[in-house]
Amino acid sequence: MKKDVVIESSQNSIFKSLKELSSSSGIKKQSQFILMGEKLIQEFLSSKSSDLQKKFPMEAEILVTGGESIISKTKFANEVQKIFLSPALFKEVDIIGTHSNLLLLKAPAIQQQDPMVTPAGLELICPLGDPSNLGALTRSAVAFGIQKMILTEEASHPYHPKAIKSSAGASLHMNFSRTISFPKMELVHQFKPSYLLDLDGTSIEKFKWPQNLFLIVGEEGPGFQRLKDYKNISSQQKITVSTANVESLNATVATSCALFAFSTSKQKIN
């Protein structure tokens, strides 16, 4: 077990490394992330979450100098280092403003997706760069029984604190993999069978959902315009969420509607 530390200087190397974890690049670089939120942490520490504890090993508890440890009341009391930060430094690390103790966890490696491997059920391919949007979509995916999300290079890190918060912890239960940059993807030759959630296409209400497919979410803003072979994709590979009085829904809401439609179609088959 590492010795507990007290940090009062912003020049401290440990503090600098903790600050880096407020970005996707920092999480990827250090293979660590910070779990924030009193409820999420209590759930993580419960005996029911032993699988999560194995998946995300605890490396430290982060708390305000003079604060009371949460870990000390658990079976992990003698296993996890405590990092005490001055109030000002703690505020900088606590980027979503939980005002409660934080956990530093080990982030598992996210494997590269082989585009030639066929999907098992519905697998989402997602380029969302906003961590809050990614987290919200992950929450919907878990709610509707999706087992895997494939993130493009542009996508936020799924264990970004804002992603975990907006997912209400669902990010910890999703299987993630990575693929190439969104504009470089070639759906005609790879990721078969794939369908685009686009402005035009078959309505999700009339679409005959295959048992196994890749569902592709557009980028925030440009949609599919940067996709390399977008012009070569047939209308049969496009599905849409019909709307009234508005041109379209945002990517997270539209995809959530599609996932609900897919889950409903599975129930009818079963």
C-alpha cells in the first residue's frame, strides 16, 4: 500500500496528474479515471459491485484535507491510498462539483475493433465528442440491452467524469471498443451489415430490424457529411426517426428512440 499524501501546492506532480484526468487524452495517457458522485461511489463500494471492483481496481481515495475517509469504513481501508488535497486544489479536481470524496480507479484498456467481425445483436458505432452526450447515449444503450459500443477516434473517453455522470454510472457496465477516425470509415466494405441513423431513410416504425447489425450515429453537427463513402451508401441502409414540427432530434435522443424500437422488435420475435 502506498503512503497517504497531503498536497497543498498546484506544482505537485500527483496533483498535476489528477488534473490531467479531466480530459479524455489524460485518461487515455494514464489509464486512470476519477469516479465522482457520492451515490455512484457508495454503489461502487457495495458488496454487490464486486465485479466492477475487479474491472476497475481502486488506486486512491481523493479527499479534502481534514475530511473523513469513506474507504476507512470498508474492507478496503488498508488497501487504498488516501490523497488529501487543500480545498482549492480539490475544487480543481472535482470538475463536476460533487463536493464529496472521489475515487481514483484504474481504467481498463479499450481494445481496437476488428471491422470485419460481424456484430452480435445491435452494436453502436459512435463518434460523439461531447462526454455528456456520450454518457447520456450510453445510459440509453444499457437500458435497452445493448452490449457493445464502438467509439471512433473523435469520441470522448467513456470514463470521462462527465460521461459517467450523465450515464448515471451506466458507462461502467458497457463494453467499449475503438475504431478509426469517422471520416476514414468505409461502411460499404467494412462493418457489415451497417445502417445509418440519418435524416432520410426508412422510419424506425416500419424498419425490419435484422437480428445483428451495426447502427451508426452521425457526428455532432455535420452528421454523416464527413463519412468517406456516404454517397455510396444506399437508401436501404438508412433509417430515420420521423418528427413533426422540427427538422430533426439531436443524436442522443434520436438514437435512444431507435434503440427502443430495436428492443421492442426483439420482444415481439421472442
